[in-house]
Amino acid sequence: MPFISINPYTEQFVSQYEALDSNGIEDALARSASAYQAWRQVDVKQRAEWMNRAGELLEGEIPVIAELMTREMGKTFAAAKGEAAKCALTMRYYAEHAPAMLENEIIASGAAHSGVRFDSTGPIFAIMPWNFPLWQVVRFAVPSLMAGNVALVKHAPNVPGCALYLEDLFARAGFAEGVYTNLFVEVDQVPSIIADSRVVGVTLTGSEQAGRAVAELAGRHLKKCVLELGGSDAFIVASSADMDRTIAHAVTARIQNNGQACIAAKRFIVVADRSEEFVERFVEEMSQVNTGDPMDPATDLGPLVSKAQRDLLAAQVSASVEMGALVRTGGSSLEGSGFFYPATVLTDVPARSRAGSEELFGPVAVVQVARELEHAIELANATPWGLSGSIWAVDQGEIDTVIEGLDVGMVFANAIVASMPELPFGGTKGSGFGRELSVSGLREFTNAKTYYVA
């Protein structure tokens, strides 16, 4: 079955690539295993030189790769340029900081010398999604490569051009063949790749269902895995919130990446004494979101990635309305070409409705009213996911209460949740386990080897 890209704005064919057969997969695995034996011996400072070169090349090609991202999955051109720039920044960050992160930790134990060293482990198999076609891969691959591992990447089938671009970028930067390998493989080919003895670890960014399947396979073969799965992040508005700042960020938090981000705010939980003001202003701002051509600088919201994704979101909203949810703005697919769904706000959403119990992967906001801050935390935690959340307040006591109370991997105060190379990224509960980025992500697929010299 081929990998086919369809432009979600024009609904026109973009490109097609054939999947690898069993011989092609074997060749890729063999090259990767061979490349690892050489790559693990390369000094980390030399790795850093090539990584800096990759960042330089990417910076010079931002408009080109950004246009490709927009064409393949529909994000606005402005957002695509920002994503590419962030990838280049992350390459530079690890080129600068990885050598220190990988230094031995000296631990006093009564021995003459003792501590921990962080050794590479081998080929890591990554299963990546379409919504951030460069960034999702970069935040795995860059730390892993700097740690001395090699990468085998199965990208999403609808962004094949972006997948090939990354492989070519690392090759042009000086990375040897097999250090970074793109794999056009089908879902039914994944189990044999995970089972292969040359693969030492697996990482996946995707749905909870996919995460469970990969975790089961990895566990069966005793392979380390890192999972970054779904989320239904809470955007908590406390009594002391600066509403001017909060409203502006609330809209961006919901429609960023056309609403298709695991860390996008999806549930807006507002304490009762600020709820009327928030709902009125939030609905007004969401109703003004400019939807259209993602290449147009004036566009705020582009199309969803596919007809299937748009239809799923429409069905979730429709079923919730039938159960009593109120549509305050938006609420139905837009007519015409392109897989568009408008910025939408729902209130009075029943907890057992689809909008109240499922992840909405598109620009639909669910507003809930809490009695007070403790109730807001309770509502925020009443979900099977625990990726991240945000608190909007001026009072430091309210901020501290939410940071401590949320059962999530990340909490941002008066800022939209974001991933960045300096801080660990990952969640709790159904949002997965393990961490990407920061020193934590760099060391996830290393062997923390204790040494003791008497």
C-alpha cells in the first residue's frame, strides 16, 4: 500500500511513495545496526559539529520546508515556519549542551572512583505522527543521535515529503548512512521491526490505542519504550486571572496547529465568579477567528488534516449537542473545498457525552464552570489523560495550588503549554510515560551504567 499525501486545503493529490517490502526493511535494519557500531565511537563533540550543520541547513531552508508542511497537512504557513525554526534551535541546543549532559556523574561511595556513565544503546525505532511533521521527529531524534544511538523512523503516511526531507537533511549535514533512516512501512510491518533483535528501544507519539499496542509489543520483547499519547488539557481560569491576557491566550491555546495538538487546551475550566465574563468574551473572540487558505498570512485557522478527521470531529460535536451541549459559536463543518471546521465553543457539555469524555482533535473548546479553584482541579483531573495543563491567575497562592494539584506531566502558569529543549516533556496516566527533551530525554535511551573502582 503506497504512502499518499493529499493537500487538505485543495483536496488535491500531492505525492505518493511505495512502502518497503520485507527485503527493503531487512536492508534498512542491517544498515542501521552497522552504522551504530561506528556512530557509537564518534566523539560527542564531532556529533555536535554535524548537528550544528543540520541546524544551519534547516534555517536556510525554512520557507521551503514550511511550504511542504502546509501542503501536506494543512497547518498555516506562519505556524510551519515557526515549527521549522524551533527544530533548528533544538539542534543547536543539543549540539551545545549534550556533551555536558553525557558526562559521567561522580558519586561518592567510599570507593576510589564511583559514579554513573551514560552509554548509548543502539538503534531506536520511532513511530511519529503527522501533526508536527518535523518537530515530533526532531525532539526524539536529536537527543538520541547526540547520545550515540541511531534512529529508524516510521513517519505518518500522509506526510511522506517531510519524512524524506529529514532523512536528506541529516545526510547533507554529514551524518553517515544508516545513522538516521526513514522507513516507509505499514502498520502490520511494525511488530516484526519491534521484535527484531537489532532494535533496542521504541518511541511513539500517537493515540492511546496505538500506545497500548506498542507498549504490549515492546514489553513482550523486553524493549524500553517511551510513549507520548493523547491529552485533554485543562485551561484553568482562577478568580485572580487577568482576563485581558487570559482571553487572548485562550483562543491561541485552542486553535494552535488548527486545533490538532496533544498539548492544545481543550477544556476551559472557569471558577464561577469569573465564568460569565470569560464565556462572553471567549465566544466573541472565537467567533472572529479567520478561517481559510493556510498560506495566507491573514489566516488564523487552516483545514483539518483529512476528511476523516473533520468528519470525526463533526460527529463528536453533533452527538454531544444531541445530549444537551450548547453550541455558542461554530459547531458544523464548513461548506466548499477543504477539510474545514470552524472555531467552536461548547458549554453545558454532559460528562458522558463524546465532547465530555473523548479527546477533541480540532478547534472545539469545551467550557466548564467550577464552584471554586479546588473544584476546578477536581474537574481537570477527572479524565483518563494527564499530559499537561495551565493555570491563569495573578495570585501566587492560586498558581501554587494548581501546580501541586494537577495530575499531569507539565503545568504552565499564565502561558500556553509548549515543548522546549530545556524542559522535560511527557505525561501521566493515559497520556503515556517516559520523557522527551532536556537531559531527561537525552538519557531515556542510554544505559545508566554504574562504575565502582575500589
